[in-house]
Amino acid sequence: MEPRLPAIHDEDLVRDSPRMRYLVAERLEQIWDVCESHLDGTASRPDHRYVDTALKVLARMSMLYRLDSPASAPDVEVSPVDTAKMVETRLKELEARLKPPA
């Protein structure tokens, strides 16, 4: 009789996704470490195949860290009056720090 694999449910995926993302990133870093000497010219016998692999690793890492999607702006609406008050307050704080002690 074949051993039965445990069922994987959606809540398992949600719970384990940070750990799996970490493991994938760690393994991609290990591959990058092998390829790096071929990129910077320190390998005894440079091989162009490692350069191709390094490019693929960078593409996977950027997908993993979601670097291809734009950063989301906060959903907080700030009025121009609030922004002006904040800038004025910060400028006064900066001027106070820059003034020599009397």
C-alpha cells in the first residue's frame, strides 16, 4: 500500500507561505553565490551559463519580493493645509536644532 500524502488546505498555504517564501529565497541565494564569481570575473574558468542562471535567479527573486509591482501608496488623504502645517512645523524644528546655543 502506498503511503498517503497529507491533504493541503488553503489555511495551510496561508499559514506556511512566509516560511516557504523564506526557503525559496534562501535557496536562490545559494544559487546566486555559486554564480557570482562568474559575474565578477573571479572564477578560474568563467562560464557564460552561470551568467544566464544568475539572470534567472534575479528575475525569480524580484518576483518573490514583488519588485515588479508598484509600491502601494497609503490610503490616507492629506489635505494641502495639513501638509503645509506639517512642513512648517518640521522647518521650525530644524531651525531650532541648527541655531547655535545662546
